[in-house]
Amino acid sequence: MEVELKEMLDELETLKRSLPDPSHYTTIDKLRLHVEHLTNLAKSAPVRRSKVKDMSAEVVDSNPYSRLMALQRMGIVENYERIREFSVAIVGIGGVGSVAAEMLTRCGIGRLLLYDYDKVELANMNRLFFRPEQVGMTKTDAAVQTLSEINPDVVLESYTLNITTVQGFETFMKSLTNKSFCPSKEGSGVDLVLSCVDNYEARMVVNQACNELNQTWMESGVSEDAVSGHIQLLIPGETACFACAPPLVVASGVDERTLKREGVCAASLPTTMGVVAGLLVQNTLKFLLKFGYVSPYLGYNSLKDFFPTMEMKPNPQCSNVACLERQKEYILAKPARDAAAKAKMEADASSTTECPLHDDNEWNISVVDDSVPDRKDARSSDALPEGLIHELPSADEFQKLPASEASATATDDLEDLRRQLEALNG
Amino acid sequence: MEVELKEMLDELETLKRSLPDPSHYTTIDKLRLHVEHLTNLAKSAPVRRSKVKDMSAEVVDSNPYSRLMALQRMGIVENYERIREFSVAIVGIGGVGSVAAEMLTRCGIGRLLLYDYDKVELANMNRLFFRPEQVGMTKTDAAVQTLSEINPDVVLESYTLNITTVQGFETFMKSLTNKSFCPSKEGSGVDLVLSCVDNYEARMVVNQACNELNQTWMESGVSEDAVSGHIQLLIPGETACFACAPPLVVASGVDERTLKREGVCAASLPTTMGVVAGLLVQNTLKFLLKFGYVSPYLGYNSLKDFFPTMEMKPNPQCSNVACLERQKEYILAKPARDAAAKAKMEADASSTTECPLHDDNEWNISVVDDSVPDRKDARSSDALPEGLIHELPSADEFQKLPASEASATATDDLEDLRRQLEALNG
């Protein structure tokens, strides 16, 4: 736009100079003022931030990564910058998927693959992320627009397709196995698949793809009444797959679309979906950056603020053939897994015994042996500054007190007491 | 902008007509093409949605409230549209406050009061809501810009001030007591105050204001290592106030700013802050729209996915004078409270006994008395279609079986068995 306005200014100048009659100059000057005004308007329009080469921990207002790199200083994450190597695929860019995508983008994830075939509608405005001016755009296009403005460092791949169609599934599989972003990576081309879809058919398709590719993924969902949700980690062969214990609708082979009634829509809330997206991406960060406990299943019941957890082993009678293959492989690899775990444990044990705890820490905290308490110090802390007294007796004095009182009454003369009683009665 | 471009077109037309020499027409036509192109660009720029008078439950793509009004149909909320009557004040428009504001805006809250004195920085981009092009704007201005685009139905009031200054506190108190939005409302001018600040000093100020105004509020916080957070409900006189059990830094009177070190910044994550904002606004919705359980305290430990809860009674030795006054009032009002609770319980009990359960429900579910099981029906279900047999005996047959076997062995001749044994040995 600014280039175009500059051209217009030049053209006006040329026109002015070629005109013989100065009577036309006023109109041309007016036009030039208009162009100049529009140029100023264009200049004040949003400017995108430039790409950042390395994530810096420097504490300056202009560093978009300072608060993330601080996770290393706080001892939460060992190497935060590794996040730039990871690829995450998000299937379904709705109320949960779009917020998950925004969170990962703001965290500086390396690459995001986004899948959806739907368009943005005004009816989506009760959830976070999409804006009314994006109505009519595909969700993938709208997401790429917003996410690239937020963080130009993230590589965004957008797939406007339905993964439940034959062609959609082919493209889905192909995109997941493309390793050009990080050729040295083992396994498929992505580190994690997040399922953020709203129907079982699509979940079964993600399940099929991940079982075939031996791809770890996380599932998420929100109830139709908008007040519950869950996230789940699925590792082919190691945990239950989505078909190992399918929902009744899936198991009974009913087409779930026939269950929906005309003119009835599911409720949804930005709160429940925001919480589920937050729990999902938090689990993703813990999984990728190796910190904390990666939850195998975490539910959210918002009416009672109850968060159920559970673990599900794979079903040896699972109907999914690829799942059974992964289960077999997982069992066969047990000796190798045990040996690796043992070696790691030994390595950890030897490294911790060798180096001293908190040798030189920035807070200058040192560990002092407190097994022999310094009695003298404890006593001296009892001594109060001049002019102050203890309001209550010390523990020792308290123990003595009843004893001295008891001995005092014992020395009282019983005869003396009887005399006093008689005097009162008399 | 479009008006200006229209003017330019007219001016170019006038100029063209006044020029004697057609050699200048080419340049003028070129200019006109430029203006037409710019007009098209301007037309494709975002158009804001118009205001909505009533919240409709109609299921059409263009209804921004259909998914929220569905909460009534799902039986979660009795009257969702009441949300338009409520005013919520949010103090601190940072990582939690901005997301809380967006959630309430998308839920169609009546009025939002936003307080912050800070400016948007690139270092804030690791949390949701603010965009890089808003860097340099005040957080309140940037929030109003985004929120009014998302939902023009919400009345937004923005206060760019520091509530911990004398003047800031005065304006804060005045704004909270302004009842022009809903003059019939009891109490202060807002229904709830949400504290989303990042320091104790500001929390103590919100506490002071709410204790003085007898204003229910909710507190929120995220730890410096970015992996924990909490929300808390504070009802003056009824629950502990923030000064009833103050954090050590507050109790010891240390200026918390002296604890922060040069060049060291707290870590933060969009996930933790998103979850805390989600839990906070969910609790807000439950409180305002009267559904589910309003949590008095809910913690979030993301490393372990642990969500601690607790309740705190007010401290009779609280250092806050206004808190002590509210505590006294609360105790004095106990008989009235008990009477109201009793009356409500009786009213509920009589209403439930009078009207039939699910008299006419849209799912056509009817309750049948099953206290006398139909034995004949139970028997007939035992009868199998022709050609099929029960693989296992029925319960009755199973009971009989061991008895008949026992009687059979009793009739066996012992002499006969001995003969058989001898024959085997022989």
C-alpha cells in the first residue's frame, strides 16, 4: 500500500509539471494532501515483529522469550530452547485446538501442523481465539493469520481438509511422515499429535494413523453440556488406544451424526475449553521438555471442581490391528527397556554421589549439619532484651509449678483448716 | 478512509474534464486505477459485528450466543441471559486478567471495569491475549481495542491507574460504587471484583476496598516458577480476608520490591495462566449464574496435576479493621440467615412434593414403578428362541445340582467301591 501511494505522489508531481495552466495546481495539491494523509494512516498500521534467531534469557522488555527462558533459571526446565526443534500436529482448530495452537505458538514451538476443514462462524465467538472479522475464512487460514502475527518464528503448516475422507487421510499421513523440518529425528516427522476434534469418527481416524505410525498422541474432549472435559496420553502398544475401550456409540457401530437432532446444538464455554487447552498444552510441554509428571489421563468436572485421574493398559482383544502389532512390539522390547532403565538409574546414582549438593549456588545457601543442636544458642535466644519479660512461664517452669503447689498444700495443717471452717460456720 | 478515496475520485474527474490536452488523460486514468484499488483494499478491511439486542438460543451460524444459551437447554443454567445484568471489575490486565476479561467478554457479560497502569511489552507475548502490534499501548487501551472488536455488546470501562496510589485508590473506590449501569442493584456498583495482580501490595489494596465496601471478590495468583497457581473466593466477614492469614512478606512488613533482584525475572507460561484464568472465570460464572459448586479455594500444581482445595474462616484477630466490622455484622446476621435458609428449604421441599418429576419432558422419558418386579416377564425372557440352549444352568438348577449329586453318592454301595479298588490293585 505504501509503495502504491509513493507512486501516486510521483505521478501527481509529473502531472503538475506537465500542465501549462497553474489554475489546475489547486486540485493537484488537494490530491497530494489526500495521498499524504493516507500514507500516514498506512504507516500507523500494525507492524510485525521480526524473527528472532536465538532465544535469549536477557531481561529486557523487548525480549519475547525472557519469561520462558526463566524456566531454566527457576530449575523447572533443563534446556528450554530445545522447544524450537519440536513439531506438533493439531487436528481440529476449534475451541480447544485453536487455543492450544496459540499457547504453543507463544511458547515458541518449532513447527505447528494445523488440520481443519471448517469455516469460522459468529457462533464460534463464545470461545477464545477467533475474531468476528475472520467469519467466513477457513479456520486454518484464520489461525495462520493470527499465529504468524503473534510469533513469526514458528513454522506453520496449514491443511484445510477432512481427515475422515480417503484423500484427506492420505494427505494427513503424508504430512505426519514428512521429515524435512528435522531430518535427524527418529520415528515420524512430528513429535506429538494433539487431537482436538469434536466427534468420535475423527478420533478413530487419528487413532488409526497414530497406531500405524507408532506415534504418541494426546486426546482431548469437552462434554456437550460444556461443563466437563478431559485430556489423555496415548502411546501405541504401551497405553490403551482409543479403540481398546471405545465409547458405546463407537462400539455399537451407530453413526453418531444420526444422534444429533435438528436445531439442537451443544453448549460450549470459553472457560472449560480454555482450561482443557491449558492442561493439554501443559502436558505437551512436560512431555516434550521432560519435566514434571506427564498425566496419562486428567479429567475436569467444573461443577464440582473435581479432577479425576486414571491409567488404561492396552486391550489384548483390541479391534484395531495396528494396536495389536504395537502391543506385541512393546512386549518384545521389555528386556531392552529394563536394561536401559537400570543403566540410567546407575548413572544417576553415581553422578549424585560424586558432586556435592548445591556446591556453589547463586542464593549462597549452604547446608549445615543440624544433627547436634547447639544448646547454648537455644538458651541464649531465651534471654530477652532489657525491659522485656516472658508473659508465660517456660516449659520447664510450667512443669515445676503444679509440683510446688502440691507440696505446699501437703504442708498445710489439716487442723488449721478445720479451725478456719468452724470459725466460718460459727 | 473510503470517504476520502471517494473525494479523490471526484477530484480526478473534475481535473480530467477541465484539462484541454488529452495527453494528460493517461496519467489521470492511472491515478484513478490506484484510487480504485485502494478503495477495494479498504473495503476488505475488518467490519465489526453489530450489537445484539436480545440473546437468542436460535441455532444458526450467525448467532454468537447460541452455544451459551444452550446451557439452559442442557439444564446447567436456569437463566443465562441474566449475565447481561452483571458488572465485573478486573484489577490487573496481565497474563491472567486479560484472558479472564476475554472469557467474560465472549460470555456476554454486561459490563467490565478494567484496571491497570502498565504498558504492553514484547516480553508479554509468551502469554495469551496481547498481540505484538499492541506493544507500547497501555494494557487497558489494548484490551478495550481487542474486547470491543470481539463483542460490542459488553460495556467496557477502562481505568489506566495504579490502585496503590492515594489518587488511584480514590478513583478505584468511586468506580466500584458507581451504580448507573444497574441502579436497582443492592450493595456496590459491581457484582464481583477479580484480583489478577502480581504483587501483595496491590492485593492488600483490593482487600481493603472490598472489606470497606462489603464486596465479594476473587483472588488469583501464579507462582514465580510459572508452574503453580490458585484462585480464592473472599466474602467479607464470612471467609478469611487477605489480611486474616497474610503471606510472610506482608506479615513481616518487608517491601516486596526489595526482594526482587536486578536482571532476574519471574518465569511465566500461557498454559498455567490460561488454566488459572479459566478456573477463575468458571468460578465467576458459577457464582453469578448460581450453578454448580463455587470453590472457596482451588490450587493448581501443574508438575503433579494436583488441585488442592481448602476453606478459610475469618481471623478474629485480623489486623484489618474493616474485616473485623464485617465479621461482627456476619455474626449478628446469623438468626436472619438461618430463618431464610429454613424458609427456602421448606419452600423447596413443598414444591418438589407437589409437582410430578419430569411431568412432560422433551425426551419423553417416563418413570415406571419398579418396586414390584413382574415375575412373569422375567421368566419369559428366560425362554430362548427355537434352536438355542442355555450354555450354563440357571441359578435354580445350579442350586439343585450338588444336592442330587450328593444323594447319588450316598446310594453308592461302599462294598462295591472296595471291590473295584481291589480289582485295580490285583
